[in-house]
Amino acid sequence: MLLTEPHHAAFRPPLPRLTTACAPLTREVRVVNEFGESRTTAIPAERDLTVYVDKRELVTLMTLGAHPEWLVLGYLRNQRLIESVHDIESVTVDWDVGAASVKTRHGIDAIEERTARRVVTTGCGQGSVFGGLMDDIDRIRLSPSAQLRQSDLYRVVKAIREQESVYKSAGSVHGCALFRGAEMLLFVEDVGRHNAVDTIAGWMWLQDPAEMDGADKVFYTTGRLTSEMVIKSAQMGVPVVVSRSGTTQMGLEVAERVGLCTIGRATHHRFLCFTHPQRLVHDVVPPRPPQALAP
Amino acid sequence: MLLTEPHHAAFRPPLPRLTTACAPLTREVRVVNEFGESRTTAIPAERDLTVYVDKRELVTLMTLGAHPEWLVLGYLRNQRLIESVHDIESVTVDWDVGAASVKTRHGIDAIEERTARRVVTTGCGQGSVFGGLMDDIDRIRLSPSAQLRQSDLYRVVKAIREQESVYKSAGSVHGCALFRGAEMLLFVEDVGRHNAVDTIAGWMWLQDPAEMDGADKVFYTTGRLTSEMVIKSAQMGVPVVVSRSGTTQMGLEVAERVGLCTIGRATHHRFLCFTHPQRLVHDVVPPRPPQALAP
């Protein structure tokens, strides 16, 4: 053991073994345009991935397929079916059969019961959330002092704008990203935006927990600030969510309640802070848009 | 009976009794903008509606709440839980408790079994579809001769552009509409776009079937052309789906298979026809966009 594993491994239980299944993210298709001309264009790939936990079928996810192993980990985490990443022995994805096989170390307690209740939610992608969506939120404690500087918010928005993406080449996908201040740690796209955030949650689970404290993180999503996005961000301990889109009423209410700062309609210098504006430090003054003269 | 019902009612079983629950579609909230100034803005309302069928809890939908009774009817129809609208005696929506109570005439056969399988799908809103999504599609026969004229397509896009909407005032909702040729029959918005299409399906169910043959209809959605959108349109017998957004791979594959014409990226004069372009009649030539001179 001492010969093959670094010293600190003794202090941390092993991480799951993961395949690295890959598959093309876009494909070319023939289309006809408004002049009746035949053309080719790229569309995002979309595959079904059926998740089996200890040989029991759990769910089928429709995914772009960029990081299926992280997606499965994050799905199990965000559905609160598994408490610790160390409880998972392996995740094996095989695109030939569209299956992700999860092997746990100790099984999942009362899995039948915990996957019985269905709530159809607003967001894109994983509309179905097992169990009561709101059950846990009063237990969430986000760092009360965590703040984001407006100058860093502008760097976040700029980094997203400049990011190479499936969206730019093929459209029809949602993106999310995790930032530490203005530094982008991970950028993920998927056909369903819940898959994208779950993939980030799965990736975070695999990192050193000391590095992955959420308090200094910012979560970006191209989608709306719905209640599920807010809850998933809060579950990861991330106190600020930024979007180019707007908010829904439930998203706003949940963010109010858990102390999360939601910033929507963020493009270039413009944005609206919907909740907990005390987390936003106005350290720069953006240029005023040109205005019509008063009559 | 003859005194209170019109003559033709004798030939058609009774329609369900429906409440007409209403509630405000937007609300004003305080926000802070990029200058640190406090402002108000409108956001769409979002409510949870738990559907009970014969006193059994079926699902909780998150909805804007514009037409909850049609939504519930369309949900039951599109999930293929109830075959005929005449099998439903009443739908009673009470926003005070967030409940829709459905009373059927004869119950739903094997409801436990038919709601057991879960597929998490790509689209927005009702991600969860009971039973196999694709099980029925090979039984769908869309009118082989149905076509849409390009001039009518442009009228559809223009009607949507000019439609007064929650989206214009508050953003963060999806819209759908049903057209007969270029005539808009119904426009529906919801926080989840599957709710919007289900509401249209519910409304269609209530109309005279002779009027609601899908062959001369066009379905418009602001969302992506995902497989569920294509399937729901095909289930309504509507052979053409138009969107301002793009397509996903599964959406394209299902549309190919059922013979449905999908038209995406439709804005002003531009569009891409992804599938079955023979349904589109090029009766007008749009203006060419200005082009850079060849070198």
C-alpha cells in the first residue's frame, strides 16, 4: 500500500473508479433553408443513459454525453440518494448499450421508498426530483459573509461569453460553470441544464473537500433561476448564482429563504440582483447606457 | 333535456365540468441593478398544483396558472392516462390549496402500474413521462398530404412576434400556440413549456373533434424542438412544428420517423427546415440578406 499510494491517501477513503466514456458532442445534419436550398448544420448530440444502481434500474437521463460519469455521480448526490462519494465503488458507462452501472459499497437504504414520490418541476432536463424538493432547504447554511465583487461578476460574464462551446457551434444546449471568484474551474454543457449542474456537482464531489468549500464559489447558468437551480447551488454550498436569463417566483422565494444571492439578466455590464444584494460588492461603476434627453 | 341542451348535444357525450380558477400571472419584485439602485421589475408567477385523480395523488406540476383546468386535461391526455375527454366528469382547481381534483367516470385502469416507470427527458417543465415515451409513436399516422405554405409560416412567426405576452412583460416563460394555417387559435404561456403544450392539448380535447383534426394545424413553440415536443405534436395529429430555437438529435430522429416537419430558428424571414421539407411549399421568395462581396 505504502508503495503505490501517496501518503495522504491513508487519510481519505478511496474515490470511485470511473470509466471515461466519450462520444461526439455534435453531428452534421442536412437542412433546407428559407430559399429552399439544402445545407448542412451542426446539432448537439443527445443520448439516453439508463442508470442502474447495484443492478436496479433507477432512471433514464437524456444527455449530450460529455461527462457521463460525473453526471451520474452528481445526479445521485443532488437527488440525495447517496451521502458520500466514498460510498460509491465504481461508475461504468457504456455508450454501446446506453447504460451507466453504479456499484455502491453498502447499497442505498430504502431506495424503493425514497424514489417513489414524483414532483414535476419547472426547469429543463431533469424535471423529476425524488422526494420533497424543499425538505432539506431549512437545513442549508450558506456562509453569511460570502460576497462577490461586481468587478469579478463582470469577469465571470466575460469568461462565459468567450468560452468555446457546443452552444456556439450547434445551439440548443444549456451551459453552466463553476467559478472561484473570477477563475473558471469547470464549464459543462448538456441538452438538459439539470444535467449540466449535476455534472458540476459530481465533479466537485471528487475534489478535495478542503478545496471545494462552496463559500468562495460562484455558479453560472445560461438557464433561468428556477427553484431547482437555486436549491442545487445551495446544496453545493455556493452562495451566488448568476444567469443571463431571469428568475421564476419559486426560484426567488427559495433564494430569499436560504440566503442565496441571485443575479439575472447578466450581459456585459448590465444585471439585476433579485435576492440578497448585500452579497454583491459594488466596487466598480459601469458606464451609463446612452439615454434620451428629458423633454 | 331538450329544453336546456342544443340538439347536437344528443350526439356527443357530455364534456367535463371545469372550474375557471384564475390568479395573477405576474408579480412585482424589488431588485438592485448594476448601479446599486433599487428598482421594481415583473416576474412570472409560479405555483404548485397537485393533481389528484379520483382522490389519488398523481403529480405536482409547477405552473404559471393561466389555464390550470386545460393543463390538467392535457396532462392526462398526453401522458395517455385517459383515452377520451368524455371519461372525465370534472376538474376542480382550488388555488387556495394548490390542488386540482379530477373525477373520472370509470377510474383509470392499472393506474399504479402505468405511472411506475420514470423517464427523465430533455425538455423544460414536465421532464417526467410515465411509461415508454416511444411506445406509441409507430402507431401515429400523420396526414401524408398536409403542407404549410412559406407565406403562412411567415404569418405564424409574425403573429407570435406581435402577441402580447407575459414573456414581454416578465420574461422567463415559454410560449406555444396552435394555428390553423396562419390563423392563431390559441396562445399559451407557462413556466414550463410542457405545461404550455399540455394546455393546448387539453383545450383541443374540449373542442368539436371535426374542427380539431390536426392535419391543417401548425404548432409553434418558443422552446427547442425536443423529442417530447415532437411526440406531443404528433399525438395531437399536428404535422408541422415551428420554433424560434433549434433542434436536438432525438427531436430530429422522432420527427423523421413519424413524418413530422420541424422548422427551427424561425425569425422574420429566416428558418431551417430540419425534417420532411416536402411539407413546406416555397410560395414566396424572401429577401436575400446583404452579403459581403466575394474577394
